[in-house]
Amino acid sequence: MTAYDVIVAGAGNAALAASVSARMNGANRVLVLEKAPEELRGGNTHYSGGLLRIAFSEVDEILRLVPKARELPGFVEGVEAYPRDLFWSDLRRMTSGRTDPELGEILISNSFATACWMADQGIRFEPAISLGAVRVGNVIKWPKGAIVRAANEGVGLSRMWFATAQRHGVEIRYETAAARLRQDTRGRVIGVVVRDPAGVHELDARAVVLGCGGFEANAAWRAQYLGRPWDHAKVRGTSYNQGDGLRMALEIGAMPAGNWSGCHATPIHAEAPPFGDRKLTDKTNRLSYPYGLMINRLGQRFVDEGEDQAFFTYAKFGGIILNQPGGVAYQIFDAKARELLEPRYSTSDPFAANTLPELVRQLDCDHETALRTIADYNAAAGHGEFNPGDRDGMATRGLALPKSNWARKLDTAPFLAWPVTGGITFSFGGLKINEHAQAIGTDWRPIEGLYVCGEMVGGLFHNNYPGGSGLMSGAVFGRIAGANAARG
């Protein structure tokens, strides 16, 4: 058996943050276990947009992370402060008040400091222009709090974390799956049983950090915890997140926590592959629906597309789409919206036509109902002043299902439609932890030697979440878990 100070299961943003933090806080021998082969490494982080939701009081704090953005025309003028109370308001609103108050406070109060810590470790950032920014005149308007992403998105974040971990002397083993947690007679976690191409082995450690993701890639668990039709869902990220860490922790008495019947799921191209594409990564997303309509195969609208900005609705709309007939919907736009569509729409060809009847005839839906739905919408739309940079109150009038913002008529050719489905990103169900990121047992006591971070933290997100808070949570709790595991 080989002894380590800290073993980290997983190799995404949270796990690698934990490994670096452990080394910086006195752990001499730190091992990262990556179940995937090296060419598929990085967990869901690789497939993400790299967005970080950060609380800040003034634009100079953001410029500390992206100093060159000062030279970007319209950047400084468009940045609005995102203080902690506004982050808190968004988090409570997105989770219907169910977020764990202690975990929420840790996330929010540590968000800026953790982003600065990441920058100090060599993680570079850039303005998240293609993820949600809209140019209004000479000003770049940002979704509040969602301004900064890792350079080169999730691919860049993953590469930078691996380079940082290796620079700190972290050992990384590929094709090595953590299979079981080892405990001594007092119940303290003292290592793991791993499975690699050579067989099954035991490894000793003073502490173990679980940062190996949720169960989103496990069709059986999706069916068990999320219900139908989630076993048929496409997975936006890695195929390796099978819930192993959750299973191992539950086997030794860790307490489940959070929204086990909920998940982050986003509208994606209907022909996306079953698991994440290493080259396309998050570019199968289709998140410009606030500027158009969504109809299902019955030809009916089924959500308020303008309920809020996309970063506050996309994580729940994917699931709603998946539950429509056939798990498919169509996002319909006219020419006025073309310049507002995310660049990601260019990765697939839409249906296109010069009239709405010609467009609808190309769609696999009830054509008569669809045309009536669009006509009813057009009759109710067009009241107010359109402002793509913020909720503009430009709402429909008289519809049973309103569109609350950005309700312009669809009246300018050419007309475009993209077929979409719901792609699962990560599961919300996780484990109970305390402020030290220690796993809590079903006896309400900490399990000595066991720490948790990333998607495995239960209680933060319920039904929905504010975009960018997942990666931020991973870094915050990864840093805490690694530090306490090292001191442990």
C-alpha cells in the first residue's frame, strides 16, 4: 500500500482546486484519481462555458481578473455591480428559497476571493462576451454577475488546472477509478480502494476529498431519482460521471442532501450526441430563446420564453423541453433576432423560409396548431420598447401563457427554427457537508477524513440555479475541502 496525505477523487474544476489547495496548505503527497484516460480527462469542466458568477462591488474588482478588458470598447460602461445581497436574491429566487443558507453564504462571500486565488495560481480569465453579453449601442450589456469566464472556456479552464496542479507537484493517475472508501475501526476514512488496468489496489491517505461529480451519466440512476423520461436524456458532459463518489459515501453512512429529483438541464441541439462532444463542448447549447418562441410537437407554446434572462431560466427549461412530446421542441426566430443569437447557433443549420407557413411545414409538429399559436402570439405582442440588455417588460397581452419580456412580433423574413431537446449537465442531489466541507453522516456527525466538493455538494441548488454558480461553487468548496483535508 502507498501512503498519501490527501487523495482526491475526480479531475474537474473542483477536484483540481482541492488538490492545489491541499498542496498549498501543507500536504506533501497529493494524488488525483481520474477514472477517464488522459485524452478524455477533466470531467464536466472540459465541456463547460467556463463562466464564473462572482459577487463584486465595483468594476475595478472585475478588472483585477480581466485587466485587458479596460481596453474593450463599451466594457467598463456596461458593467453593473453585483453585490452579495443581489447574488443572494438571485440564488434564493432560482431555488424557491430552498438553498442551504450556510452553504449559500460560503459560496457568495468567497466568490470574489476564490476567483482571485485562482488567478494567482495561473488561471486566466476573459470577458464572457459570447455567453450572454449583448451590445446595445456603444455599450456591452451583461447579465448581472455573469461577466467573467476562464480563458478559452471550459477547455482552457481544464488545461490550466492540470498545468497548475502538476506545477504544484500533484500526482495524477489516469484510468484509475475510486471504487470504495477505506475506514479504520474508529470510522475515520484512511484511504481508497482503486481499480485500474492492472487490477484492484488499496491506497492509504490521511484524508480523502470526493470531487468526482454527480450521477448525470448514469441512466439507471436518472430513471430512479429523476423519473421518466430522464433515462433517455442526452448528457452534455462526460460519460464518466456515474455517481461513484456518491455511492461510496452513502455506503459508509454519509447523509444524502439536496434536490435528488432535480438537475441542471439546458436546451441543446436536438441532434447532439448522447454524451458531450470533446470538440463542440458547450456549443450544442441553444440559449437565445428569450428573443423568439418555443413550440412543441403539438404546435403549442409551453413556457414563458421571456420569464427572465437566459442565465436564470436555461437550467430548468432543458428539463421542461425533455418532458414535451418526443422530448423535442422548436425555437423560432425572425430576421430581427438574428444578430442577437449566440454564436453557438452557428454549429448547426436551422430550418429557414421566407414565410411562417413555409417554415412550419418543415417542422415535425401539428402545423395547423403551430400557425395558430404563432398568429395568436403576434396579435398579442409588440407592446413596449425592446431592450435586449435587460428585462424590458415588453410583454404580450391577453395570452393565457404570457411572454413577459422581449415580446416582439415575428414578422420579418427570413424565419428560422432550430430543433432542441433537453441535455442534462449535472444532478443536484448530493451529500450533506459542513462549513469545512466535511461529509456529514446520517448520525449528524462529521465523517473524519472525508471531504466533499463540486457537484457532489448537496443543498445549494434546487430545481434551478443562476448560471455560472456551479463552477464558482466547485472552486470555492474545492479550495476549502483541500485546505481542511491537508490540515486534517
